[in-house]
Amino acid sequence: MAEQKKENLLEIRDLRVQYNTDDAVVHALNGFSLSMKKGENLGLVGETGAGKSTMALSIMRLLPAKVGEITGGSILYDGIDVVHAPESEMQKLRGERISMIFQDPMTSLNPVLTVGKQILEVLELHFPKMDHEEKNRRVDKMLQLVGISPDRKNEYPHQFSGGMKQRIVIAMALIAEPELLLADEPTTALDVTIQAQILELVRGLKEKFNTAMILITHDLGVVNEVCDNVAIVYGGEVIESGSIDEVYSRVKNHPYTDGLFKSIPDLETNAARLQPIPGHMVDPTNLPIGCKFAQRCQHCSERCRTEAPRLHRVNSTHFIKCHMFEEDTCHG
């Protein structure tokens, strides 16, 4: 464990999470594994329902009470066992060492508190001994960094546009200069121009504070612009991971990753239609015995339907979970 702490900032191994509802048990994460180093930018890509947000909430240990449950696996953050850590230790981690930008800034901000007060609250919780004037100076500086005049810190969330609300949420997430930032589709509700501005802002602030980041998105283009490495998620598990160059080279890809690339418009070809991935996302309440992508895969064999694939090594840092790559078996 000590060696893992030196090598990786975050280590998730075989994580299993389920939601216990009145209607059914939803198996959201099913052997989810990934690791990342300090300062690394990791893009997490997959369809809605793949388990990306559940993974982020599990790291923060903010799964819905009495519904969300971690049933197996481990999460090590800089050597800290997140799954079994007492709530008092998690409160110290959240906001100070790990921060999260949630999907919708409209619901992430308290409508009855000024934006300045909400950013200041992070410092009051984690740095109680810091001088009040210094806290206010930090709030003003952070607002300037995200492109909002400090004069507006006494205004309320409804007085800001959607893009500016997202900037405020980013300021809240970064005010304590965390080591890890979880950005859960931070640009989904914004128009294309504002999306580009927000992504450039996040990238600049991340470099300024040397913050590691997991960017959760549906957009492979965004990952290519912002991230160093990428992990493709399907059915609650990572089915392919590697550097941007390795995965985007298109030399070897999981059939699902290949389908994602083919469904993106390409300006260099004159294709009449895009090639969507057939079928629907696997039902998390009724998972198949074999490969979770089998029912949608054009390369599916009988073995795929009855036997779950193992992780195979394409090279030292590129891994694919598919029977087609069995000759490059990963022993790590």
C-alpha cells in the first residue's frame, strides 16, 4: 500500500456500487478500476448510465443515503482508504483535497446566499485559523481568476447567467487548491462558445494549481483537447484505457470505443450518414453473464455471451477488456 501511495494519487480497484430501489437493484459499477498520478488529466467517456457520475460520487462518498451502497472493491486516495474512512476524515478531504464540479450549476448553488458567501464558506470550513481579511482576499482573487468582478460577490445566483454560474461553481471547487478535481460534465448545459471558455478556464486553473483532474464527459473531442489519458466506460466498468495518442490513433480499440469514434462527424470524409452504435445501453438491473457489450457488438461470438472478458494489454499503458485482444494478456 505504501508503494501505491508514492506511485498513484488515486487507485480504484474492482469497485462495485449498487442502488437499492423499491423496484429493483441497479448495479451501477461492476468491477470498476482505474488509477491516476498527481497532476494527471484523465478523461472518463461513456454513454448516459455507464456509471461515470456514480464513480465520482463514490470517491467523494456522497452516494444517496440508504439507496447507494458500495458492495465491494477499494478506493485509495493518497493512501487513505476512502471506503472505510470515518465521516470526520471524509469531511476534511472534501473541498480541501478533493473537489467536485457538479453537472448543473443551477442546482449546485444555494439561491438564498450570496455567491461570495458560498465561496468563502469553503475557506471557513477548512481553514478556520486563516485571517478573515485573507479569506476575503482569496475570494476576490479567485473570482478574478474565473473572470468575474469581485464587486459582484454580494449578488445572488439568480443574478448571473448559466456560464457565470458555472464559473462560480469552479471558483468554489478550486478556492482551497485541491489535489484532485472531479469535473462532472461541467459544460453540458452551456452553449458551444461558453463551453470552450469554461474548458480553457478549467485547464488554465488546473495548470496553475497543479491539480489532477477527472473530466467526465460524452465528448471525445473535449477529452482530446483537455486530457492526457482517457478511460472508456461501459456497463459500470472501464473497458479501455490509455494515453490520448494510443486510444485516438485508432490502431487497436475496443468495439465500443470504435463505435464512439464512428459516430462523430468527420470533416475529412464525405459520409452521407453517421454510424450510430446499434441497440441500447445494457440494463443495469439485469446484467448479462458475459460481455456487457455483446448484444450490441458486431464481433460478438458465443463465448462473448457466456464469458466475461479479462483486461488485456495492448502495450505498457494501453489496456482493452475484450476477447479479441486475448493474445496480449495483461498480467499486471
